[in-house]
Amino acid sequence: MVERLTVIFFIALCLLLGFYLILAPWDAIFGPWGENYLLVFIADKAGSPLIRTAVASNWVRGGVTGLGVLNMVIAFWEMANFNKSVQLLQNPNENQPK
């Protein structure tokens, strides 16, 4: 039972994180992407406004969105192989080569 819940929580985590990473760089609901508090703090401590410019660029936004898509792919793969993942967690020594 614990193994099933572990896989279910992992799938939920991947789906939610993927959804957030896909939408956050482009949507204003989460606040302006290039002007969040942590980013401003890091740029000020480093003394480089170039950091803010780089993070606000479309290339970085696209990379973050790509990571979100990768998380969604992992979640869907785990859903498709749910029973196999549970079985691997239940018997970890059974599937190792000797």
C-alpha cells in the first residue's frame, strides 16, 4: 500500500511541478517573471543587473517551460507504468542483475 501511495504522490508532484513550470514564465498570474523578490535580491547581492536580464529573456523562459514539459512526460510515463513502478518498489532486489 505504501508503494502505491509513493508512486501516486510522485505522479502528482510531477504533474503539479510541470504545470507550474510551463505556465509560470509566461503568465502574469504568478507575478512578473523577471521581477520577483528572490531574483532582485540575488542580482543586488551579486552586483550584476545582467542576471535579471538573463532570467527575463525568452531563452530562459523557454528552458524553464521545457523542464515543465519534461516533468509532465515523466508523470505520464509513470502513469502508464504504474504497476511496474509499484512492483519495483516492493521488490527492489528481485530486479537487479546478478
